[in-house]
Amino acid sequence: MAIVHPFKGWLPKTDYVDEVACVPYDVISKDEAAEMALGKPTSFLHVIRPEIDLPDNTPFHADAVYEKGAENLKKLIESPVMQQDSLPHIYIYQLETEEHKQTGVFTCVSVQDYDNDVILKHELTRPDKEDDRTRHILEQSAHAEPVMFTYKDDDEVQFLIEKTTVTSPPVIEHTGEDGVIHKVWKTEKTADFAEAFSKVPHMYVADGHHRCKAASRAAEKLRKEKNIFPGEAEFEYFPAVIFPMSEMKILPYNRIVSCQDKSRINDLFSTLNPVKTERQTPDSKGSVHIYYSGSWYKLELPEPESENVVSNLDASRLQNSVLKPFFGIENPRTNPNINFVGGIRGTGELERLVDKNKADIAFSMYPTSIEELVAVSDAGLLMPPKSTWFEPKLKSGIIIHTF
């Protein structure tokens, strides 16, 4: 059953929250990070994207990058900007937009649970990204950013969440540039949460597979160096925000394709016969909308050959019936002719990329459901790459776990 581990979080003081909080490391480029951190010396971007403080020609994986990240974190937590809780807490983290609200438990989870499949995954990790995040953890002696988990709704956990948010005011309230409101509560009454989660059979990685794997690798290395047993040290636990399934919001992850041989597009249209439509987004599972040569088309995806839960995903059906046979894209993880556009950017971005000749054809997807993601994880299978875009995103720098 699931382990939750209260911890002594580092939080920005009230007057500094807006300056410190930032977007996660993996949703922006170096140039975007540098622009967002301009004039903000206490932005957490200096910790998670420390290359912005180094010369432009610094290699991405240079020792100086990791050393600078550790230096910047040390400087931040030793400054008057941050304060550490004196006792271990469980935190409640809420994301709110005009149309959506989700509230989860911000705590540390166990590396052992990750290694033993109490925490279930649905995505392959890349060794180079694992190496990068592992190095940051080891250099900083910290898990700087939380991952996003989900769990099957549990009445006992939900009661504790509501009890905490109703009986005390938030200790942090921050509105991001995108209008998302981030609220944090905290409680020292952690035993009830630990007891409630001990009855939860599984947690599921929603967003942050590389950070999970990096935490596992860092713990293994430190365990060997210090000659201690699993679970004994604080580095055995890493931060996650655990949201109930019913509150998760997934946007589509759209595709754009470039091809040298335009006859392949003609073959697609003549074989599968997509029809013109005014709509830019599919309104149901099993269909995809195509933008090509200034017009939108609706394509009903052929039925999968297998009843396998992964084969039935729209991303798999598009890959197997369109991208592979018509465009020769055998492996979308590595093929340079396909790129992915997060649904938060909208279908207008697909039109722009095709109209500006940045791609030849675009595919607007119906979003994967959280139930599909959990079913894939429960089956011990893997999702196709770039199948889910979770929105809204967590902010980094609001609560930090050091060890």
C-alpha cells in the first residue's frame, strides 16, 4: 500500500511567492527561461534552469550547470526569501481556473514504492534526461520540483483534504501569469493522511516520469555510498502532488508532420477519405481532425486490430493507421519528421505551423482520458509518446524538499 512521508518543506515567505514561483523546467526552452527570469534574481528558474546564468556556449550537461544549480539553491534558501518549516507537514495544493479546480495532497512518496510498482508508470524514460535530473538531485541534495500523481478517488483522503482546507486559511496564494490560482494549506496532523493512504493500493505517475526515475537512481547511489538500508534516509523520499482521478484534466497532444514526398498526403486522402469540416477539434474518441492546405478535415480512425488497451488509444490508432503506413514514421520518439504540440497552445498553433511551412500537415487529437491512462498503467503497459498533456501545471519553487 502507498506510503506518504511528511517533510519539512522550504516555502517562500508571503511577500516573495510571486517572485520565486515559476513554471516547471521541462515546459520552456532555455531562451524562454532566461526571458522569464530577467530582473527576477529570486526566481526558481535560476535553480531548475541554471544554464541561464552561464555563458551561451556552455554545454547543456557541463559540470558548471549542475554546480550553478546547487549554488543558486543554497543562496536562495539561505536568503531572507525562504523559510523552512520546523516540523514535518502534509501540504494541500489546489489549482483553480475559471472552469476547473483540483485539490491534491503535496507530500513525499517512497522510492521503494516506485521501485516496487506501488507507484505505477505509463511512459518510457530517456537515459539522457534521467542522467540530467539525477545529477541535479545529487548536486543540490534536494528534490527541487514535485511530480504530479493521481489515485482512484478515496472518501477518507477526500475528507481529510476538505477538513484541512475548511478549518485553516491557505499559507500561500499565488496567481500565475496564465491566470491559474495556486493555493497551499499545511497541517501537522499527518498521521491521519498516512493511515488513509496506507489503504490506497496504487498511485499513478501522471506527469514527471523522469523526476521519479531520477529520484530512484539518486537514492540507490547514496544508499550504496552511505552503506544504509532502503527507507532509512530522507533522500529515499521525493515530493509529489497526488490528485484524485475525478479532478484530473487532460488536454490533447497534437501532431504535426513534415514530408519530402507530398504524394503521401494525396495517398492518405484518397485511401481514407477524410471529409471537410468547420470544426478544428474532434468531439469524440475515434476521430482526428486534419489541417492541410488551408482547410480542416475529419477522419474516422480505422478500428484497432487488437483489443489491447494501448492499441485502442487514439494516439496508437493514428500511429498504426496513418503515421506509419502513409508517412513511414516507425518510431515517433526518434523520427525527425514528426513533432508534438501541447493542447494548451490550441489548434491555432497547428494552423500557424502549417501555413508558415513549418510542417506539411497537422493532426488535432481527442484527449486521452485519465481512465485510459490508469488502465494502461494497471495493465503494466506503456502509453504511446506524447499521449497526455496535463493542465493546469504545478508551479516550481512553492515547496522544496531538501535532504
